[in-house]
Amino acid sequence: MDKSNFRLILVTIALCTTKGDNNEKNATCLYGKYGDPFILKCINNTNSTSWDGPSSQSLTVFGETPYAHDDEIVPELPNAENLLLVGDFSAGEYNLMVINLTHNEEGYYKCNAIRGKIPYEFRYFLRIKVPPKKLTTNGRNGILIGKAGEEMHITCNVERGVPENETMISLYFKGNVIKKTFAEMLIYSFVPRKVNNRDIFKCAVENLLLDSPLEETIRLKVLYQPSVRFDKNEYNFSVYEGTDFSITCFSDSNQVTTEILWEANDTIIEKQIQHLEHLPLNIANIQQHHEGKYTCVAKNHLGIGKKSIYITVECCQVKIETTNATVIVIISVILIVTIFLGVLIFLARDDLSVDNQMYQSRDDTADNETTVHRHIGAEIQDNRMDLSGGSASYGCVNAQGNSALNYAEIIFTPGPSESRCVVHGKENMTIYSDVVLPVASVAVH
Ligand SMILES: *[C@@H]1O[C@H](CO)[C@@H](O)[C@H](O)[C@H]1NC(C)=O
Ligand SMILES: *[C@@H]1O[C@H](CO)[C@@H](O)[C@H](O)[C@H]1NC(C)=O
Ligand SMILES: *[C@@H]1O[C@H](CO)[C@@H](O)[C@H](O)[C@H]1NC(C)=O
Ligand SMILES: *[C@@H]1O[C@H](CO)[C@@H](O)[C@H](O)[C@H]1NC(C)=O
Ligand SMILES: *[C@@H]1O[C@H](CO)[C@@H](O)[C@H](O)[C@H]1NC(C)=O
Ligand SMILES: *[C@@H]1O[C@H](CO)[C@@H](O)[C@H](O)[C@H]1NC(C)=O
Ligand SMILES: *[C@@H]1O[C@H](CO)[C@@H](O)[C@H](O)[C@H]1NC(C)=O
């Protein structure tokens, strides 16, 4: 805005707002839309009414160029054709109408009327409405940079146009108005946090003369110092000697992390200045002397972030992973051994009535056969009984591959007493070996 414009606006404000003081600046401001008709009103029941108006020839504020007297427009006026007197003339009412408001009609008007013997004077300042323009913000290319924890200010500026108080600036965040003003500048102050990085604000200017609001968006860039985290959720680690240990440190920062490093007992052991987002710590074949505090430190130009873990090294043990599957296997093995012991005790008790069944585990009824059962996948290395030293025709070879059953039964053809069978559990484990089967009598079950 150049200086002459600025002065004009000051004058205008003075002219339109000074009220009650007895000088010629006491005028009422009126606003009309360009191209629209506009009526300036005087009073009725007058004996005579005359109008003065603006003139391009006159440079004084109140040029007092005669425009009309009673029902007659001054014919010499260059814009005479754009003017009309309206009202109830018979009641002494002479209002001045501008047919099509242009810049020629913008300016000061004065109506002098006489009612009875009393003179009246009314002063107006008629202005053409101007829409607001030039909405600007303090964002550079729409981006406003600040630091987490430090106050930031969003400003929106607009040339409000005419009249000024019909232009409203609103600041939107996530679809809601968070601040608004009729002033020419809106200032919103806040303290951003890390999470506000990339937040988007919108300045909008509304005015009836605008088909659509003026809008500018501002995207925040909130800078913050690094904060570090690990790919594991604990901070104290107990590691067995001889095993490998690894953990990765991640840095989150804005702007970029310039350096990331690992310290052991406060001494730098690993440093990275190229791939900056993360840095692993790998300790192969961990030994007692590796115990201690390990700290990941990340830096950027705003500051540093760090976090420590503690490693203790446990001696000489092999850690067993206890899973559900292994528990099931162990329980099955115990069960099978118990059943076999039971069978053996039963066999030892009565040599004459030998049952040719060995209850390993299963829960369907035994088949009434004396031949070897191969009903469930004999090739599967599962619970099975192998013949050793005896002839295959007397085989006590059997297998029971359905681990879903809670017990199994091995049926065998009685062979020579020297037949020796080995009972295997799952995973090739020997459950019971050298089962000597006495064959005193053969009972077919
Ligand atoms: C100035 O305006 C006020 C109200 O707007 C009015 O009361 C006062 O009489 C006016 N003074 C003159 C000198 O016209
Ligand atoms: C009003 O006057 C301007 C300038 O003389 C002209 O361009 C425009 O067409 C006129 N508008 C109407 C509605 O008469
Ligand atoms: C004259 O003006 C007064 C108020 O200013 C109004 O009440 C009255 O109706 C007007 N009379 C006519 C004939 O317009
Ligand atoms: C002024 O008007 C009043 C009535 O409105 C009338 O009585 C009076 O005679 C008029 N005076 C002049 C000078 O026209
Ligand atoms: C603007 O200000 C004028 C007086 O200065 C007032 O009459 C008008 O109602 C105001 N408009 C708005 C939209 O506030
Ligand atoms: C982790 O270990 C350190 C040092 O051995 C100890 O000071 C700290 O209390 C431990 N923290 C937890 C959560 O166990
Ligand atoms: C860290 O300090 C402790 C105690 O002084 C020491 O036992 C350990 O070996 C040190 N660890 C490393 C990696 O330097």
C-alpha cells in the first residue's frame, strides 16, 4: 500500500467516524455496489431541498458542486443522465438516486432542506464497496517452520476492501474455525509439539462481494531433537555367555539425525553418520567382559536424544526354550513309560496268561487280529516297536503315528521268547528297550 492510499483511508475513517462534533467532517458513510442503483435520502415535508455532490473538477473534500434543486438535476453535470430525483415530491420529499453507481458518483454529498423555517443539513460520504484482496500468510510457500515446545505464530493478512468491517478472516484447523477477526490481520499463537509436524491450517476470508472465499493454507514444519527407541521393549537383558546378542536403535527427529552412535560404559564403540535412521548393536559370542551399560545416542542440530540398556552375562548354561509342543512330548513320554511298566508288572505276575497286547496308548478298541498292525503310517518315525534279533515273521514291528491319540496299543504276534523288541517314542527316542516277551501261552485277543 503506497502512502497516498494510506492517507486517504485515514481521512475516510476520520470522516466517517467523527460523530457529534460541530464541524464539516461530520458525515455518514454509505456504501454501494458498483453498477447498482443507490438512493441518498433527505427528509420529507420540506419547502425546498437542494443537493450538492462530488465533482471530478473539484479537489476539495466538499466540493459543493450543485447537483439538484427540488425536482431538477443540474443539467450541466457530466453525469446528469445517471442521476434522478425520487420520492413524494408533493410531500416535499426529494431523494437523490444514482442509477448506476460508478466512480464518478463516489464522494461527498450534502442535502440542504428547509422545513417550515428551519434549515436542515445532512452530509454523506458515498463509497463503492470493494472486495478484500491479497490474502497473505507468514508461511513461506505455505510452510511455517517452528520448534517443538517453542511458541509459534500464524498470521493472516488481507486488504480488507470497503467497508472494512464486512471482511472477516477465519483460521481453520481440521475443519473447525479456531480464530476469527474483522481486523486486517489475524494472529494465532500456540506451542507446537512433535505431533503437530505437518499439521495444516487454513486462512479464509469471507465477504459478500466474493463469489468464493479467499483461502491460503499453511503447513507446519515442527523441528525437534532426536528421540531414540529400540526394536526390543525391555531395557535389562540377561544373556548367556557364548550366545549372540543384537539390538537396533532407531532415531526419530526433525530435521534429520546427523549422527547416531552406541556407547558401552560411556565410551563410543559404534558410530554412524551415513545411514542415520537406525544403528544396530551386534555382539557375537558374548563374554563376561561385555556386561555393562550400552547407550544409544542420536544427534541433530537441535540437540541429542539417548537411551540405555543393561546387559548382564550369565555363565555356562544352555537356555531351553519351553514351548507347548515340548511339554506335550514330555508328558506323552512319561505316560508311555508308565504304561509299559504297568504292562511288564502285569506280565511278570502271571506267566501263564500272557496278553499279546502292549498298551502304549490309543483310545479306539483293539482289533481282534494277531497280525501286526500297520494301520497308522509305519514309516513315520513315531511311537513304534522294532524287532531286533528275531525273525521278521514274528515281528513285533508296529507303529502308531497318530500323535493326537492319548494312548496307543501295539498288538504283536507272539514269537520266540528270545524276541526282543525296542519301543521307540517320538523323535527316535527310546522309551523302553529290550522288552523280552515271554510266550508261555498265546491268547488271541
Ligand atoms: C453530526 O452527526 C451526529 C450524528 O451522526 C448528529 O447528531 C449531529 O447533529 C451532526 N452534526 C452536524 C453539525 O451535522
Ligand atoms: C454502469 O456504468 C458503467 C460505466 O458507465 C457501464 O459500463 C455499465 O454497463 C453500467 N451498468 C449498468 C447496469 O447500467
Ligand atoms: C415523512 O418522514 C417521516 C419520518 O421521517 C415519516 O414518518 C413519514 O411517514 C414521512 N411521510 C411521508 C409522506 O413520506
Ligand atoms: C412551506 O411549507 C409549509 C407546509 O409544508 C407551508 O405552509 C409554507 O407556506 C411553505 N413556505 C414556503 C415559503 O413555501
Ligand atoms: C460496520 O460498521 C458500521 C458502522 O461503523 C455498522 O453500522 C455496521 O453494522 C458494521 N457492519 C458489520 C458487518 O459489522
Ligand atoms: C536395570 O539394570 C540397572 C543396572 O543393572 C538397574 O539400575 C535398573 O534398576 C534395572 N531396571 C529394571 C527395570 O530392572
Ligand atoms: C563396563 O563396566 C563394568 C564395571 O566396571 C565392567 O565389568 C564391564 O566389563 C564393562 N563393560 C564394557 C563393555 O566395557
